[in-house]
Amino acid sequence: MKRIIIFCFALASYSHVYSQQSADKALQYLNENFSQENIYVLTDKDLYLSGETVWFNAMVLRNFSISDISTNFFIELYDRNKKQVLRKRFPVFNGSVQGSFQLPENLNEDIYFVRAYTPMMSNLSEEFQYLKQIPVYNPSSTKKLIKDKTSSWSVTLHPEANTFIQGNPSKIAVRLHSKGIPPSQWEGYVIEKDHPENKITTFKGLDENVGVFSFTPEKDKIYEAVVTDNNGLQKSAALPKASEKGVSLQVISEKDNIKYKIKNSGEAYPYLTVIANIGEQVVYKAKVNQLKDAFQSIPTDQLINSVLQITVFDDKENPLVSRMCFVMPQNLHIAAPEVKPEKLSTEKRALNSFDVKPLKDVPSYSIAVFDPEYKKSLQDENFLSSLWLTSVIKSKIDRPAQYFSDKMNPEALDALLISEQWKMFDWKEIISGKYPEIINNSSKYISYRGKVTINAKPAPQQTLIMFVEGNKSDREILQAETDSNGEFFFDNMIFEKPIKVTYQLNGANASLKSRTNVFVNPLNTFIPLKKDLPEVEGFELVERNTTSETSQPAELTKIIEAKKSKKEYDEKIINIEEVKLKAKRKNLTEDLNKKLSSPLYQSMNEVVFDFVNDNQSAASSPNILQWLQGRVAGLTINNENGNPTPYIRQSKANIYLDEMLVDASSLNGIAVANIAMVKIIKDGGLGMSGGGNGGVLIYTKRGDTQSPIENKLSTMVDLNFFVMEGYNESEKYPDSDYGNSELSKISTDYRPVLFWNPTLEIDESAPAIINFYNNDSAKKYRFMIMGFDAEKYIPVYYDKLMP
């Protein structure tokens, strides 16, 4: 991955840039070999019914940008007892993933946990894997979910840079850790423990997470903060005893620069080194020979919005103090495409049309339109808060999206980062060479390692020919050369559903074929979850009381109705699609009939069976005439001298093989798999011979009715095979088209998602046109666009209510 930021040099007030090789090399090695990825997952809804499909769009991130490491994405579902319910694998394209999974119909009502990770993430701390609870409702369950309305919280105190020194002015972050509903307002004061009657300073919560105050501690005094919420609940927390000496670090993040000041109280160091990093990349470093009681600056004009860590090292490369801050919180760089409504209406089932103006260097967007009554979680957590904040820290934060909204409070964000510690790596560990062990390499897409044996011994320097039978009409031959251990490797494959691979060694005779075996193992696979699941938050599971259902969420009733409507909608769609499919098959069959049969062997009164374009399930039949039994009115198959023989209306029918008159015994050597088409003409003269009794016409596959691979591999029979697992297939998101007269008859429509397209490709020369129909109740639309400008390292995000 190329550097996302340009190195910033220290100012002249400090000495020349100092190369601290050990720290630099350690961080560079970490970045190149153990880079930490993070995941943001957007689901189509906030709560689900059992049996519903969960659609999602995910972004794989690294160093506050799109990751270019992983191409495989794993997503799993667990119940609260850590029992795995399902698991899926999807490919990653340009850091983006789209997929879906269906919840089992019999899933009990409860809280479930979605886990997502990449192969690289499975080597590192599980704390950075995506793990989020989702409520799943099932009216048939014996127990039901109710909202937990209790409010429980604790408080902790965090001196800036985790240093608290006598006589030094100190900024202290007050952090509330809430379970359940956090207090809406809270305040507090600071006292000396021996004189609680005297309030040294007071403070108020900047939000539900954090507050801040400043004061100067004195020698041998113990201080504590007393916090009271709006309900009168009171808690206290003690500050550590102030130390007599040490190094302190003050940081101020402004629009144009980041100011920092170092103060050394009583420690003897020949010099100090300052290193600032964004993610795993060093963006600033300076050797400090002489401290001055003044702030120094790190310019931000060449940096990106991100969390920056400033660390002060001693002369022996020991980290002394560290502090996180956000780069340019007053100037968030967000690319937002222009959205212009061409037709906007909130009438029931009204058609809406929007133009989305393209952004340069952004080839695709993820676009969704929600009924805002359902998708409320975007107000609490979104792509920006995941990219810029929660991906770096492990602590739970209430409503992290507020720190990047229009009403954001930079002071609150700064205080929050004072209360956190850098979690992506530990300086002491990486400088000492302590790195994680790489067990799961991030190979490209579907990857396999195989081993070829002959007589159970490795087969080195052999050419393995593999015939790949996929789920598509096109097939291919692969070749692999075995190494000195008889092993081979192949990767970068993208396919869905399992595929069968038959194989043989190049030039192998029948004897060698029977003694050859291939064993394969996937290189990217699911990794068990080691840590315990977190406790369920915000919900209780209680016995279902049939006489009282007052605790049911208001939006759940409409979602139940929406599920019923979807079933009604799907049934109509199936009927319509069946008609379309039959018409399509009819057209393809007509083309095949014209290609294979000459005019003399065509009739208005004919029945055609197409084995090229339609699965006729005939492969298991030993004889094509036997398969025809009972499939055509008036046609019977009798056994004469051991040969199936056709009769039409009690008269013996003629048999034609590729329009040549043959007897029934001639079909015994014709495999059904080699037949392209069969048709029955019940009356009339056929061709130049055979009379007027009608006949059964059998057409074999030719070069233009089978793939070249089938022709080439016609001699590859009785081969061994292995099976490769593919990616899971993502369902297409259902669209509602009320322009169709049948679909407009749906009784109710309470769809929570009005439009969903995770990979809408954008043409820079013209706006993208978004069309969707309203449901029966939405009076506003939440229009959301998500993407990333990889050239400028800027997130693309648009989230607005319309009208």
C-alpha cells in the first residue's frame, strides 16, 4: 500500500530530523507484515424476523483508508451461548464487500452476534474483528425480547498522556462507561480527599461519554471526582497520587496544525525523541536536545483526517508518554456527490427519481434509501465513526457518529481520546521484536494448495491436467506443475458454489491414472472465535405472556406486515418470472431447432425437448427412448427384442438419428449426455424416406452445440476428481415495481428499505439515475451514499433526510 500521508519535518527550533532506526524499522516491519485491518458493516435493517434475509455492505479498512490486503471476507452468526448459527464467505473487491445471509425460519427470538473478519485479521488481536449484536424476533418463540430500560454507569479519570505530576497543570478527562441507557446529563466536582467540603473545580459532561477539567495537583494530596447524573445517581473516582518527577505531554489539535509541548520535571535525559504516527506510518519525528516552555507545531496541511498518536521516547528508545488526538476535527474532508431529485413524492407507492452526480476517481457507490422510522442506527454509528474512531479504540462508545456530525464538539472528541490508549500496537513489544505469528496468509481470492501422489508417494515435476466443471456454461482446463515435493498451488479464483475438478497426469496411461491421487486444502478458510462473546446489552429475554405484548417495538409490527407482504410479492414475482423464463427457453429452443433440423424435418405439430438450454434430468437414463416414456401424449415405448421401440397412436414410429433413418438397436450406444435435442412429430411425411407415420428425431451434440472443452476432453474418461468450495452467492435485493399491474395489487407495503444497491457503477460523463417506489407510510426518505476516493484518501459519505 502506498503512503497515505507525506512526512512532516520538525521545525528549526528543534535539531535536524533524527532517524531512530529501531522504532522506524519496527513500525515499518509491522506495516508491511502485520498490518491491522478493520471492518465496517452496514446492514439493511436494525432488527429482523426469523426467516428473513440479512443484506449487508461492508468496507475493509486499513490505516484510515481502504485496505488493499485482503480479498476474502468471512461473516458468521452466533447465538448468545457462542453456538455458531451460520457462516458465509464473500470476495472483496477494492475494499468493498456485498453479501447476504438468510436467518433460519426456526431461529428463537433472542440477541445474536454478527462476527466479520479477514484472513489477516485472524492472525492479530480478536479485539479488532467486527462483532455486533442484532435482535432477531420470532412470535412463535416461548421467550421474547424486551428493551432493558435500566441505566447503570461507572466513572474513570484519565490525566492527559497518563501523567500526573506535582506542580504541573493537568488536563483530566472524565469518562462515563454506561450499561443500558446512558444519562442524558451529568456534572461533577473535584475535592481533596481529606477536605471533601472544598470543591477545587467543577465540570459538566460534554456528552454522555466524556467531560474534562484542568487543575494543578499539589504534593502528597489525594484527589477524587464526584459525578452526579440527572436522575440523582452519584459515583466517585480517585485520581492517582501525583508523582514528584516525570515527563508530561500537552497536545492541542487545531485546524492548521497540531501543537504539542513537552515538560521534563526532574528526569535526566540527554535528549528525547518525538514520533507521531497515523496508523502504522510515521508522519513526524524530531530529536529534542533542549526543552523550551513553548508549544511546537506539526503542520496538518499534508495529513489526512485520522487519529494521530504522539509518543515521546528517551535516549534508549523507551516510550515515556503518549497521547492521541484527532487531525483537523474542525475541517473534516468528506466527498459528497450532488444528489438532485428529479421526481420527489411521499405519496403512497409513488415513483421517485434522483440524479446522483458522479465524483472523479470514485468508480462506484453504495446507495441506499431508508424509511427513517426503521434505520435509526445511522444516527448512532456510521461509516465515518468506524473509519476515524472506533477502528482505533476498543472501548464501547455511545453514539460515536456524533463526533463527526454537523453538530460535532471537537473538545468532546479530544477529551474522549485522552481517556483512551492506542490499541493498534504496543511500542515496547514491536521495538523488542515481539510480533504476532502469521498462521493464515492472505492469499488472493480462492486459493488451494495440493499434493500429487503416485502409489501414495509424492510425484515431483509432473504436469497435472485439471478439467474444471463450474456452475456456468463455460468450462476450462487448468495446468499445474508439481514441485520437488509433489506439491502445487493455485489461487486468484472467483466462483460461487462448489465445483468439481477431474484430473490426470499429462500423458498418463490407464494404469498410471488408477495409481494417481490428488489431495487439496484451501488456504483461506474460517477461523474459530477464541474469545468469549460480550454480554447482551440493552435487551432482556423474558417468558412470553400471551395476554400482554406491550413491550414489542413499534417498528416490529410493521416489519411483520412487511414480511407477509414480501411473501405475497414474491409469489407474484415467481409467476411473472416463470412466464418470462418459459418464453426465454422457448426462444432458445426455437433457435436450436432451426440450427439442427432441416426444413424437411420440421412440422407445425412437433414436440421438442431441448437438452442444451434446459435441464431435462435425463442423464441417468440408459436409453433416450426409455426417458421419453410417458412424456408425450400418444407416444408409447414398447420393448421389442430387448430394444425400446416407439409407437405413435398404435403405429410403429420411425427413428431418425441426425435425420438419418435408423432402427431402435442403433440407439443402444448413444449416451444421453451426447444428445442435444429430441423431437416427436406425430403425423405427416418426413424427409426423403420413412412414410407418413411420424417419428422420433434424435440430434446429437455437435461442435456448435457443446463447448470446445467438451470436445477436447471427450477422451478423458474415468478420471478421479476433487471438489473446491466457492464463495457464497449473494441474493439480489428485491425491487418493488409498482409500474407492473400485478405487483400493484399487493395489499400493504411497509418496506423499511426502499432502495439498496451496494455497488452502483458510476459513469463520470453522466449522472446515475436512481428510481424507487415509496412504501405505504414513509413521509421522509433517508438517502445514504457510501464509498471511498482512493486517490485522495477521502471517504465518500452522504446522509440526508428528504424532503
